[in-house]
Amino acid sequence: MGDERGEGMGGGQVAADELRLLIERAERLEEEKKGISEDIKDVFAEAKGRGYDPKSIKTVMAIRKKKREQYQEEQSILEVYMQALGML
Amino acid sequence: MGDERGEGMGGGQVAADELRLLIERAERLEEEKKGISEDIKDVFAEAKGRGYDPKSIKTVMAIRKKKREQYQEEQSILEVYMQALGML
Amino acid sequence: MGDERGEGMGGGQVAADELRLLIERAERLEEEKKGISEDIKDVFAEAKGRGYDPKSIKTVMAIRKKKREQYQEEQSILEVYMQALGML
Amino acid sequence: MGDERGEGMGGGQVAADELRLLIERAERLEEEKKGISEDIKDVFAEAKGRGYDPKSIKTVMAIRKKKREQYQEEQSILEVYMQALGML
């Protein structure tokens, strides 16, 4: 019985270590992610400090992610809608 | 002591009712909000069904929220940036 | 040609009205949703004013959405994990 | 005038490079952040594969971020509220 209990505790110990390691890995990664989010904020703060408009930079970045044709098609649909609504 | 206890229970009862009413009010409002979110989805689904592009409609709606001058200024900054980056 | 143009404009006019109506419906719903979000904030502000903790109320509301067994199972898993990590 | 124009273009060129560098830095950081988000997902997928409940692990991680007293106070408020509402 002592043995069984020993095994049981051993098994529990191993699982506890496994769980702890998984959680510590996730926590380290969350920390890194937070650090990078701060670095990104710093880039935009620096851009702002140099006279750029952070919001417009973000828009440019969103456009850069798109294929040129996709962007052009979106722009032309937008124009049709704005024209129809008397916004242009 | 019986009185004190009575008061205590009475007080607790009143607070419990107060708390319950607050929570039920918040829950009803959350339900309403969820219903409206579904109505909004329905409008966009209907727009899509009629051949409109929901994403472009959302962009139009975002532009409509802005003052005309603000939008024009944003657009001109965006153009300067895109020109500088050879995107136009 | 004048006729064709007339038809074209007519068709365009109808579509513009359809688009405008869809957008105005979506905007009204967005307004309603915003109003309800403010009502929800008001309930929590009132709760806070009466000495309740808004964050705990939100937790209670999240628990109330769950089935009792589901909540109990989640709690027992959480306890096992916290025990394993020496948090209890 | 040629000189002024030269300076103007030169100035524009420098600004374009500066803007491009800022954007490329932000984009690299966004890429890194995305990579880390995927690594975090991988940890939870691995945990799930080993029989752990990812959602409970996230709860444990949220609790670990809190000071012990803060967590205990939150738990005791929650208990009072759940008691008052007949949830315990």
C-alpha cells in the first residue's frame, strides 16, 4: 500500500510538474508577446514624435497586407457606394 | 439576540433582493443587446443577399460617422504616405 | 439614348435608395445598441454606488449563464490544478 | 530654384525612407507577435493533447497574475453574492 501510495504520489508529482511546465511556457510566451506589443507602441510613439500620423500609418499597413487588385476592387466598390449616397 | 439576528437576516434579505434586481436588469439589457446585434447581422446578410458588399457598407458607415473635413484630411495624409511608399 | 440614360439613372436611383435604406437601418440599430451598452454601464455604476463590486457581479452573471453541472465540473478541475501547483 | 527643388526632393526622399523604415519595423514586430500568438496556441494544443483542459489552465494563469490576498478577497465577495442569490 505504501508502494501504491508512493506511485500515486509520484504520478501526481509528475503530472504537477508537467502542468507547471506547460503553464510556465505559456506565461513566458505571454510575457514576450506583451513586450512586443510595447515595442509596437514605441514605434508608433516614435513615428508620432517625428510628425507622422499613427492612425494613417496603421491604415497604410492594413493596405500593404492586401493584394493590389483586392485593394483596388475594394476602393472602386467604396467609390460607387459613396457616389450613390452623395458622399463624393 | 433574536432581534439582532432577525434584523441581520432582514438586512441580508433586502440586500439579496437588491442584488438580484440589479443582476436581472443587467441580464435583460444584455439579452436586448444580443438581439440587436443579431438584427444588425440580419441587415448585413440582407444587403449581401441583394448583391451588396457588407465590408464596404461597414466602411461607408465608418466614414459617415466622421466630419467631412476630418475624412478629407485623413484621405490626403493617406495619399501622401502611399505616394511616398510607391503604393500609388 | 436619352431613354437608356433615363433607365440607367432610374435603375441607379433605385439601387441608391435601397443602399441608403439598408445603411440607415444598420445605423439606427447601431445607435440602439450603443444606447443599451450605456444602460448596462449605468446598472453597474448604480450597483457600485450601492456598494456592490461590479467585477464580481459580472462573474456572477457569467456563472448564471452556465449549467450548474458545467460550473461544478469547471470548479473541480480548477481546484485540482491549483492543488497541483500549490496554490491552495 | 533647381537647388531648392533638389533639396525638396531630397527632403521628400529622406522622409519616405524614414516612413518606410518605421513601417517595416512595425510590420516585423507584428509578424513576431503573430508568431508568438501561434506558439501560445501550440502550448494550449499540447496541453489539450495531454489531457488538460485549456480553459481551466487559462483561469489558473489569470489567478497566478493576482496577488494572493486580492484573489482571496474576490473569492469571498463572489461567495457572498452567490450565497445571496441561492447559487451555493
